[in-house]
Amino acid sequence: MAKKEDDKQQGPRKAIVYLNGMYMGFHDDPDALIRELVQKRRSGELSHNLNMSYNAKTGELHINTGGGRVRRPYIIVRDGKPLLTKEHIAKLKNGEITWNDLVMQGVVEYLDAEEEGSLAYIAMSESEVTPKHTHLEINPLSITGVVVSTQPYPDHNSSPRLTMASAMMKQSLGLYAVNFNYRLDSRAHILFYPQVPLVQTTSYKALNYDKRPAGQNFIVAVMSYYGYNMSDAIVMNKNSVERALGRSVFYKTYETEERRYPGGQKDKLMTPPPNIVGYREEELYKNLDEDGIIMPEVEVKPRDVLIGKVSPPRFMEEVATFGITEEKRRENSVTAKGGDYAMVDSVMVTESLAGNKLVKVKLRSLKVPELGDKFASRHGQKGVIGYLAPQEDMPFSASGIVPDLMINPHAIPSRMTAGHILEMLGGKVGSIGGRTVNGTMFSGEKEEDLRAELKRYGFNEAGEEVLYDGITGRKFKAKIFMGVIYYQRLHHLVSNKMHVRSRGPVQLLTHQPTEGKAREGGLRFGEMERDCLIGYGATQLIKERLLEESDKTVALVCANCGSLGVHDYAKRRDYCPVCKGTRMEKVEMSYAFKLLLDEIKSLGIFPRLKVSDKK
Amino acid sequence: MPRIKNNNSIDSGEAVGIVAAQSLGEPGTQMTMRTFHYAGVAEQVPLGLPRLIELVDARREPSKTLTDIYLENDMEKNYKAVEELAKALEYISIEDVCSIVENFSKKELRITVDSEFAQANGITIRDIAKKIRQSMGNAGKVKYKSNHIMVRIDTAYQKLRRLSMKIKAIPLKGIRGLSKATVINDERNGIYFIRCGGSNINEIKKIEGVDYSRIYTNNVREIEKHFGIEAARNALLKEIRQVMDLQGLPVDARHIMLIADAMCMRGAIEPVGRHGLSGRKSSVLARAAFEETVKHLVNASIKGEEDPLSGVTENIIIGQTIKLGTGKVRLVMKEME
């Protein structure tokens, strides 16, 4: 194949050949080599995974066969004619041949980014193929990825919004698997009544999105509503929500295992006996069955025990006087975490890979949309519920249509999501016409056609409606743009995030409050917040935030030598371990400062505190 | 009058430093992304955040300096006179006019003069040759023909290279450090002045006709050197203000004044930060809390430093009320007799 030549014979037209980045040798005629390699790849003599790139300037020919290259399929063009013919398509439809056959026959080939950039000349559509072209795009739509291809009218949106929409579509709730009832995912959401979007793209069928939708078609009005939808808040119709719009269930699975420990000890799943170390309130165990596991369809609240478990002590105990250690087992149950107000959906008892008894408990909780839940359309237009308006207070049209959702008009112009408006129009046409609307990139139904169709149905062709204020009953002076658009519920639910703390656990090292919801932590009052209080001159407030509400301690300071002292409980007196003095002063300080003094001491520096009465 | 003055003075215990820092820092966060570029201006002085950082860091060598030179009363209205002076200002060395090729085997330097450029600046090849001859003293031979100058000298190779470097640096014209002198028409005052790149006040002031007292440069260090610390403080104020105003983020002048004052308070311009203001705080704890914690702690222990705990940071660290705002107020009571 590739002729290896001696280095010294390097001429002007020679190419340096690299295989997977490794130098292989020189070749006299790179064009011929490329032709030969391509021909052999297409005929199947060489791997279809082989790609190459040639840089005429540097004379480098890179041949790559390794992994990690993003590759895309193209139809091969020979002498200005695509190799994919009508017969191929007919046979594909009949099922006589498959995609793989096309690849094997050399009708379609995969190019990586480098080959696409250096050796290929790709036509976007069949009509523009010339003899110069080497490849043809299968569909111009395929220049986007899987997620963007499911966005309607992306060619009318600004690109940052497409990125954001792609990110949010991945967070939408839907029917992620039909066997969800039997699955034990650690967290899962299922949307009630998911709907197929009214405005679709051609990739929907291929992706089976119509079989696993993740959203619902909302009637949306673009208008403000008493300031409840400012700054990306949304107002939703309370009655619609009560009719199960955007409703979902949340499943959460807890699990534990009967583990074996070195020394023959074992966990035991059981309702812990009251005399055990770390026994919780009796109340919390009340729903456990005889086997120590909670029963299905029982209501659960935070701190309730789901699986009772008793474990051997963490450290080996000292041998008792008679040589028999009395077993001091400790409570190690699995409990519901904060915010888990749920029902036990199912309980599974099985065996782990190690052969231990494994128990999984699945909790189920109903998540009705509430203030602060997040929704988004497929155009990067996200928002949280700011108000659930009663239907009777919402605007209505003469025909009695009340929107499900109201977004603020300010959300549109600066973000340039014309696709959002178009989808609303398309959704309206689709819902009246009883059909789905094609919103595929570059080939979607045109705005003029949608407008004309809307007009045929007897509606305002711009999609605007005369609305009446639900509270006063007066007609709005302006016509309101109202349409139907696919909205997704995103998995950021307030009920899973809400967290408060007035008192709670502290960290072992610093005695400062813990961080994070899981640890019942506080919210950090950071450096910049501190700066603001200094700026206000709110001295006492700073002290309260940073000391009293945090890690206040009283330390003993030796009045003689200035080191930190200790309290001798046996002799009931304070003394200084450095100078043995007994004149000790109680000083209020932050534990972090005491820790700092200790650490400075460990550096070999002796810090002294000079104490005197407060001036 | 004193009443008005007192009514407008800031309250005792107001955290002016923090407020000034916030007032400059917050707009600073918005600046990064919005750096404006002006079309047609070749001489770009850095604007926005980079310039602000440069000023606050009190760099010895700012990235791009400009100097405005005003002439004495009768001259500044005369465009011709100003232009003539401007032409004479621009620094041109042999390197700008010529290209030098070293020939080590023949031990000669072949200097090619860009005659067009030389002519435009009124430099003849004879002048150049003369300057080179002067610089070389008696060693070697210098010949010139059309636009070539040949320098032949019998020395070691290293010396030849050194010689070519030396020749490249020979000044032909103008003042060292100055470039691109342009005459600017100040229409409001009906005068002309010269704006040039670089700053070399030491040399500029020697030129006849230049009004020394009105020279202005955006190189704050240079101002400090020639006009004193008060002038430097005013220059800092002006420059920082200009940066903020150009970005459309006006900041109250008094915040900037405070920063400029703090930077000049020791009699010489000091940067803000580790090597300046923050690094020279009196409190050990405050310094250790900022940067290079261990260094400060160890040095303090070697010297046996004592922290009187009078600042803000220290008192927050140890968990006491700070002596600012509401914490400044003390209730003093006489003991009963």
C-alpha cells in the first residue's frame, strides 16, 4: 500500500505520512495515495473507520483510525452524480437492504471533521451537485445535533437561545420509560398526560419522540398580568393546573444492604430494639413491618425510618473482664430525608452482587405545579411560576378561551426568539385544523401559509385575539397575541429544593454551621456580604452574623502569659498549661480564631493574647 | 461658610474605604466585556479594565503613554511653528531608517537606507554615514554609495554583532522615547498643541518654546518625578475618572480621590495590593488575611510584632465589634464618688 521511501529522496511533491499521529515515512504521490486509500475504504478492503486529511502546505498526510473522532455520514458523489439512487431508497423502504449495506457498498461513507475539512467538497442538496463535488449531505437538517433537530423553527431564533433550549430540553419531564413502574431509579419524574407537540420536525419520527413526549401544548397569551410575570416569571391558570396540566410524580429510591464485616459480624435488617445505641423516637419506627422494612402505600414524612437496620459497633470494644464482649450494636436505619413527604410506592427485597440481602424502597410523591416551579418552551424561554391565577380572574376571549399560561412580552424582543412566536402561531393553526404543523429547520411551514390558514378558519391572521380582563370584565384596548405552544416542565421543583434553617448541625473542625440542604446547612454570609454591612456601619449586625449566629466560643486566656488555658474538671479550676498560672480570663471569640491560634502554634509560632478590660 | 462646609463633610465612622472600593469595583465587573474601539485611531491607549488595573497597580512602565506638549503663548497659535516643532520631536534612530545585513565572512556590515522614509524626515545618507563614523571613532572604514553604506572592520565576530547593535541604536533625530507626534487643533481655545507617544519630560522641557508648566502625560510616574506628588495625585484622579467616564460608568469623584490620596499618602506613588497599600497595613492579622498568609505570620513572629486590633479586618477575625459606624459610639460614664 503506502510505499515507504528513504528519507533522503525527499522531493518537492512528496508527502510525509503519519498514521494515528505517528510518523510512517514519505510518499511520492500523495494524491494517488489518497485516491487508493479512499477506493479501498469504499470497497471494504480497508476499515470504514479510516479517515485521512492532507495539508498541501506542509505536505502532511494524516491517516487516522483511532477512536474519539466525531464522524458523520455523507452520500458519495462520483462524476457529479450521487451514488444513492432511487432503487436504493425503494429497497430501503421494502427492507431489502439496511443502512449498513449502504455503508458496505460504498454508497454512504462516514467522514471525520478533518477529512471533511481538507479532502471533501460537500453539496447541501442534490440540485447543486457538480462534478467537483465529492459528497452530498443526506439532509441539510443533519448539520444540527439530535437535540437541536427537535426544536421547531430554529432558523428563526438566535443561536445562544438554541443552545439554551437544548440544555433545557434535557431537563424536561416526560415519559422517559414505559416500565417506570417496575424500575427503581434513584430519582425519576413522570409527567401526567404527556402530549405530542403540535409543531413538530421531521426528526420526531426517527427519534420516536412522538412515543415518549416530554411536555404539553399550552394555550399561551403574551401579556403582562399585574406584575406577576415580570423578569421571566410566568402566570399559570390555577384551574388548568388543577385539571392536571403540568402535573407529575416524583419517584425516589432509598436502598440499603445487609453488609458483612470482618470478624464475622453482620448488619441485621429489623426494627431496632429500644435499648440500642442511637435509638430514635418510637414514633419514627411505627410503619415498619415485622421484617423491619416499611410497608407499601404508607405515608412517609421526613425522618421516618424506611428500613430498620442494626449494625455492629464501628470500633472493636475492649475485652470485658470475663472475656466475653457484650455486643453493643448501633442503630443504622435508612430514614427519609428532609422534604420527603411521600407515599411508599413499592418495596423490593433482593440480593446484592456480593450475596447480601438488599432492600430498595421507592417513594412516590405527587408534584402539582406550584409557585417557583420551572417551565420552558423549546426556544430557550424559561420561567418560574410567579402566580397561579384563578381562571375567573384570567383574561378570556369572546369565545371563552382562557390561556393556560401568560408570558411577559418583554421576554421576546431582546432575545430574538422569533421561533417562539412562530410556534405559537403554528400551534394555533394545528389545534384548530386538527393536524400537526411542520416546523423543521429551513423547510418548515411558512409564516404566510400559517397566517392564511388561520384567516380561513375565521381568526385574526396575526394570531391576535380580543381579550377581556377577567377581574373587571372590560375589554383590553390592545389585541393580545395568543397561541398554542409546547411547554416543558423542567425538573427543578421548589418542593425538592426548599430549605430553611434556624438552628442545626455545625462542622466538627470549625464549629461553623454546615453547608448544603442535605446537611440541613445554613446559607453562607460571604465576604462581599460582610463588606456591605461594613459599608453600612452596621457593627452589631456583623458581629451577630459572623459570631453569635456562627461559631461563638468562650476561651480561657491566661492573664499572665497570654496563651489559651484549660479547665480542670477534677480540681474544678482553670489554669494555664504553659506558665501554670491560674489567673484566667474568659474571652468571647470565634472558634475559627481559636483554631487559627492553634494552627499558628503548630507552625512553631507562639501567639499571645494581651487581655484587658474592654474600653 | 464653615457651616456649609461642615454640613457637607462625611460623618465620623463612615466606612469610606469600603464604599469607595465597592463604587469602583462594581462598575469594574461590568467593564471587562465592553471595551470600545475607536475607528481610525492608530495610537491606542488601553482603555477600560486593563487601563484601570494599570493605574491602580502604579506600573513603572505603562503599556502606552501619551504626552501633550503645549507651547508658549505666541507660538501656540501658529500652526506652522507647532508643526515644525512636532516634526523635530519624533525620535528616529538608524534602526528606523535602515536595514543592516551582517556579513561575517567579509567582516562587513551592509546598511541599506530606506531613502523614501529618510527623505520624508529630512535625513540624508551623508548624515547617517557621518553619525556612524563618529560612533566608531577611528576603527574601521565607512563608505557609502547611492543608498548603501558599507562598514568594514577587522574584529572578532562577537564584536561585529555588537557593533551592528550599536549602530542600530544611533539616534538621528528627535527626542528619545517620543513617537508619532501630531499637531492637534484645540478649537475651543484657538490653539494648537502636540500630542506624541511616549513620555520624556526631562528632554522635552529643554526645548525652546515649550511651556514646561503645561506638559501633561498619562504616565503618572513621570508626572510624579517632574511635578511632584500632588500633581501625581491629581493625574491619577484625572486618569481613573477618564477611564470610568469613557465606559459610561460615571463614579463620584470623591471615591476616586480617596483612592488617589491613599496611593500617594506616603509621598511616593504606591500600588494598591500585595506590594503596596494592602501589603503595608499595620496589622499582622489584616495582612495575613489578604495574601501571603504564612510569610506575614512568620515575619511577625520573628519581629515579635504586636497587633493593637484597631482595624476592621482584625476585629472581624477575632469576633469583636468593629470600630466603625454604630460601633464607633462609646458610652463613657463617670464613676460615682
